Amino acid sequence: MKTKLIILLALITLIISCTKDRDETTASSILILNEGLFNTATSSISSYNPETKEVVQNVFKNANNAAVIGDILHSANEIEGELFLVVNNSHKIIVVDPSTLVLKRSLILPESASPRYVEKGSGDEILVTDIFGTAVTRLNKTSGEVVGQIDLGTSSEELIRVGTKVFVANPGPYLSAANTISVIETSNNSVTKIETAGVNLVSIKVDNSGLLWVLATGNYDDISGKVIVIDSDDLSIVKTIDIGGSPSDLDINNSTNEVFVLNSPNIQVLDLKTYAIKNTSLVTGSFYALGVDEKDNRLYVTDPNDYTSNGSLKVFSLSGDSLDQVTVGVNPGFIHIAN
């Protein structure tokens, strides 16, 4: 009888332990930002643990007493120990603890804003891009006060800070694609433009040598996709690589000297040193977002499935071998990999 009781207690402990793992609010190293359905405020965050292969749904909701994120969670960026979540159609930025996703504050933008990405500006300011506006908004990252705007003359997408400069990809207005990178000097908020051979610039990353890798989608017609390599010091164009198609996302793995490009339905691979296209189709599928984890050399991509029900996170080795596939939320549009 005593032995049976011990076994029963052990089983109960195991069940409680497993349930706690599934419901815990602490974020793992991989966060999948799910847009939800447009105009429904159904955005959510799923977390994925690459070691245990466990996925937890609604991590933000679990951590914040069922709080709602909002409408179209678009991107995230960790700035000075805080994670900034950009909620596009709710015109706001949610600031959370990067480890627990516990809400710290919300920064509300004007109703006319259509925010996409956020990056550190000068002092206590953050810079927020706008897909429909022609300026980057300067926001106090603590109070949410709109400090001012930096006019670019065109719309803006992903941005990245290198030293005191912030480089902004310019897609341009609909049917009038831009071919520029806007360079903001944060010490005085002046703007310099870099003209490129690509149009509709949407994604931008920096490698360990200080080179910028900029993705140009093209105009979906006679101008196809390109990757433009830019020296972040002298702002010169180092290389323009024609990759064809209409690519939408790009990420870098410095440890293997590779650049991964989402050019649906393919994931292409470029050589970081020679600029050559190493693989035109590493993996294929209906992909929505891409991310590379340099710590474990894994490729993460999302599949929105039918755009109305739950999507998937797919995990591959950097040689294209399938490692895992898990269900995430609706329209998984951004992968945040903790530093």
C-alpha cells in the first residue's frame, strides 16, 4: 500500500510539473509574433524552446492576466534591456520584460500612424518607421511623448542602428517604389540618402564586419529582387546581387558566413564573403517570416497556412534538413530570436 501511495504521489507531481511547463509565462529564446486577423485585435505571441521543442501559446496573455495585445502585432526589438512590440493597426508600442513578457507600459502613437519597426534613437528616444507616412517618428521611450518627426520624403520599413547612425529601408509609396536607404545621424537627426539599383527596400541587417545587407523586393513586374551590400562607414555600395523574384525577408548567420533570403517559395542562401548565390532553393514552401539562430545554427520559418487559422513554425538545419514543426498562432509574421 505504501509503495502504491509513493507511486501515486510521484505521478501527481509529474502531472503538475508538466502542466506548469505548458502554462508558464517565461518566454523562451524564440518568440513568434502572430498578427492575428485584421481589425479583430487577435494578435498573440507563441514561444518555442529549441532544446525541449516545446511550444507555448498566448505567452503575453498568460503573463498579463489575459491582456489583449491589439491589432496586427508586426515586429519586436530589444532596446536597453526592454522588448518593444510594435502593434501596427492599433497604433501603439507595447514595452515588456524580455524574459517574462510582463507588461511595463504602452506607448500610444497618433491614430494616423502605421508603425512597423522600432530602433534606438538619441538619448531616451526611439525611432518608429511608418509604412504609409513619409517620416520617422521620434518617441520618448519612457513617457511615450512624440518628440518630433524626421522627414524622409517616403515611407519606411525595417531600420537598424550602427554606431550613431540609423539606416532605414525605404519601400516607397504604392505603385511608386523608392530606391533609397535613409541614413539618420542620431546626434543631430540629419538625413542622408543612399541611392541603390533596387526598388521597394524592405529588410536590412548588419554583419560582424559592419556591412549592411539590404533586401529590395522589386516592383512585382519588370524589376526583380536584389540584395544590396553597403559599407556602413563611408556609405558606399559594395555589391548589388540580382536574386530574382520578389523577396520579402533576410537574415544573417555570421558564424557560417551565410545570408538567408526568403524569396517565396524558396529560401536562398548567399555567401557572406564572396557574395555568390550558394543555393537558390535550400528549402521550399509557403513561408511568411524567416529567422536564423546563430547560437544553434538553425533556420526558422513560419507558414501562415490559410491565413485565417493557426499557422506553423518550421525548423531546419542550415543544410535544409527538417528538424521540427509546431503549431503557432494566426498569421505568424515575425520571429524574434533573443540575443
